[in-house]
Amino acid sequence: MAQAIFKSWFVDFDPVKAKIAAKAEGSDSLRAAMSAISGKADAELDAMPSDQRAQLAATAALFPDELAHLPSGDVPAGWSMKPLAELTDKIGSGATPRGGKEVYQDEGIALIRSQNVYDSLFVWEGLARITDEAAEQLKGVTVQEGDVLLNITGASILRTCVVLPDVLPARVNQHVAIIRAKAGVPPRFLHQHLLLAETKNFLLGLNAGASREAITKGHIESLAVLVPSPDLLMAFHRYTAPMFRQVECCARQMRALAETRDSLLPKLLSGELQVQQVPTEAAA
């Protein structure tokens, strides 16, 4: 749902185009944008609670009603192309801790590797843990809540997700880049941009790897991002934040269930635990 909103607002410009079409027809451009954002017809808009309709109108008002011509193509008037470097406080990858296998342990600070980063999905399986001493070596690539992770080498290149709060404290190795959004720029906005096929194709075209695919910090920093007004960025955050909170909640529940399964299954197989017959009335 969040990807659909991002594409509609910032790739296809549906609310902007709806306003332009309404102006050409002499109809209400704000109502047209409200319909484009909500997917509701006029009668459904009128049936909305007044506070919801007012919020929708306020969001629709943030979209311009004309396009501007840029070298990259037509974009909504007032929006601008900016390099990713201008939208971030940090872009950088980590390293492999010194000390070999001795620094890895069952518990400790997480070391995020490319195998943990999938598109819109953080995979816990195979998550490495390192000692405090090893983590200190990598304090320059300490992961913070909201950081966008991007694989920058190998077969999994350009897979990207936003780090889960439960993973922290954490570091990244040399195959994963941290992209940290500046204040006022929603991390999920940058993440959605990195998910676009156009973005991946552009970055792959800059491949700097000799024997394997790789992209550099400079490539990431130079990536052009179409940026709307700050108010519209915050509107995108308000619309999508509840969705991402639900995703995080479901991921947390799935992990807890998987841990319970892994704990109980060996005991069931060994006979240490027995599955009791469920009474008919309880099952009913």
C-alpha cells in the first residue's frame, strides 16, 4: 500500500495530473486531487466524516496544478531534483572486524551483512553477533533507528530495507551501506525511491566492480531524487507511518512465533512434550 501511494504521488503524479485535467475542464481541481489520492468518487467524498475530508483536502492542496519542464522530463511545478547526498546525513559502509572467528559469538552486538538485507525485508536468519571490542572497531558505522540499508556488492546488490528497531545495537560490514536521512526527510521516502526499478537500473549502470557487481559511495551520493515540498514529504510520512508500524509489529510477532516453534519442535519430536487431546467442547 505504501509503495502504491509513493508511486501514485511521486512517480505517476496522479494528484497533479488530476488537477491539470480538472482545470482544463473547468471543474474543481481540489476535488479532483482528493479523488485521485483517496480513490473515492464525489459522492463518497461527501459521505466522509468532516475531519477526514478536511485532512484529505489539506493534503490535496499540497500538490501543484501544473508541470514544469526539466532536462530529466516534466515534473510537478516547484519540485526539484537533488542528489541523495543533500538529503542525507550519512552514507557509508562498514568492514569485517579484525580478529577472525574469535570476535563472533552467540550473543552481542549485531553485525548486519548482505544476507540480512532483502527488498523491504530484514532477514534475521544468519544475523552475526560480535563482541563489544569488535563493535568498537566499527563504531563509525553504528546503525541507528530509521537507517536505510543498501547492499552495494555481489549478487544481492541494491537490495534495500529499513533497519528494524529490534536489531539495534548493530553495525554493518563492507557489503552494506547505511543511508541516513536528514531531519525532515522521511527515511521511507528514500527507501521507496531506492526500490524503484529505474533507480536500480541507473545504479547498476554505474557498476564499478571489476570481477563482481559493486557500486560506490560516490554513486549513491550522486543519485538524483525528485523532491517535493517539505509539507508534502511530511504528508507522505503521516499516510504511511501506520502501515510501516504494522509491518514492524507483524515482523516482531513472526519472529516470536518462529522462536517458539524452534524451541518446542525438538521437544515434541523427542517425546519430552506431549500434545494432549483437545476436548471437544474446547475445540468447538
